[in-house]
Amino acid sequence: MSDSPPAVEHDPSHASDHAYRLIRAQILSGERQGGDWLREGDLAESVGVSRTPVREALRRLTAEGLVSYERNRGVQVAAWTAEDLNEIFSLRSLLEPWACRLAATAATVDLDELDRLAHDMDAAARGSVADVDRITELNNRFHRLILEGSNNRRLGSVVSSVVQVPLVWQTFSHYSDTDLRRSLAHHHELVSALAAADGDWAESVMRSHVRAAWNSLHTEDDSKS
């Protein structure tokens, strides 16, 4: 039996990326849940690499906010309590619809780019398995464009501090097919409302969009309890 390292280790950067993608997928799928401790040795064995690429993978995941490092204890999967979720989505339900109203009345948002992003999200959702990473990236750009279109710089900063990217990833990764189709449809309706410069319509759709996301997560949590 050979003692040589797995083939993936022949390229250190590839080994680290492999570990990162696998651990990250386990977190987003719920296989590794909030509060779980991640031990380098156990992860190295399960992923099939040495501890060094696992350590680098955990640094990347910490930077993304998917895990947190606690001195003298180690690395733990980030967790959001029901209270955390209520606070985050309550704030989003107020701030993002208002931003959407401002963007509709200001009429400075790039509608062509928003429309392209909405269609790109449709494309990423096609197939047997939706590309959650791609949808999340496009979704963040879509929402950021609307915030920029509100012409209120402070509002964009406040929303960015509230909306945590790992939570957006987890939202999409737990969507049912119906949830995802509804979310994608909302994006197209938002483009139409903004194109019509209808603040009431834009605000209403964004509020429905945010609340639907919250209810999808809430239903997921209830099913586990």
C-alpha cells in the first residue's frame, strides 16, 4: 500500500480549492449545521487531503462568514437563531422596499443590466440542479444595482451590513422548486415596475420578494423541529 498523498494534493492550490468547495457544499446543504465544530484532522480525513489545505479552506470560509474562529476552541459553523432571522428579515422588509421605491422614482437604475441579470438567473436555475453559487452571485448584483439606483449611499451601506451573504447562500440552497421559480419571477416583475417608474408597484414587489424568502427559511426550520 502506497503512503503517497492523494492525487488532489499534487497541486496545493487545487487541494485547498477542493477542500473549500466540499466543506462549503456540506455547510450550505445542511450536512454540517450551525454550531457544529470543524476539526482539521476529521475534515482532512473525510475530504482526502492533508491538514494544510483544510486550514486554508477554513480561512476562506471564515472570511466569507460561513464559519467563525474562536481562539483556543477552533472553528465552528456559523449559526443564525430564529431571533437573528427575524431581525434581519424585518429590517430588510423595511429597507429594501424603500430602496426600490426610491430607485423607481429616481429612474437612474440600469434597467438593461437588471434585465440581463434576471435572465442569467433563469439560465442558472435550469437543469436538474440549480447553480446556487451562480444564482447567489447574480442575485447580489441585482439587489446591489437597485440599492445604487436609490441614490442614497447610506441606505446601501445599512442594507449591506444587514444582509449577510452566507444567509443569502443558505436561502437559495434551501429553496424548493416553487420557491425558486417565485423568486425568479419577482426579479422580472421588479424590472417591469422600475421600468414603469411606479414606486408603489416596485416597493410592493420587493416587500413580497423579501417576505417570501423569509417564509421559505422559516418553513425549512419548522420542518426540522
